[in-house]
Amino acid sequence: MKVLKLILIVVGILLIVFGLYNAFVPQEVVDIGPLEVSAKEGLNNQTLAMIALGVLALLAGVFVKNRR
């Protein structure tokens, strides 16, 4: 159970970080000489779902009880 706990916590943290990174860091789309175009997607449904799943995995990892 300790391994499951550790995996859930790590996966939860990674999902939250990756979701926040996708939400707030603009992605470069086109870079042609002096012309630079970047797009910022913001909080879309996929990003919110990724963050929510990360929070659920983190909470599950924290509250999983060890068997004796």
C-alpha cells in the first residue's frame, strides 16, 4: 500500500503541475523572422480535467490507509 500511496501522490502532483503549465504558459505557434505569433489557450476543459484528476489522485494518495 505504501507503493500505491507514493504513486498516487507523484501522479497527482505531476498532473497538477502539467495542467497549470498548459494553462498559463503561452505556446509558441509561429516564429518567422521579426514576426512572432503565440497562442495562450488558458483554462479549457481538458486543462481543468487534468488539474481535477491530479487533485483527486493526490487526495486519494494522502488518505489511503495502510493494511496491517
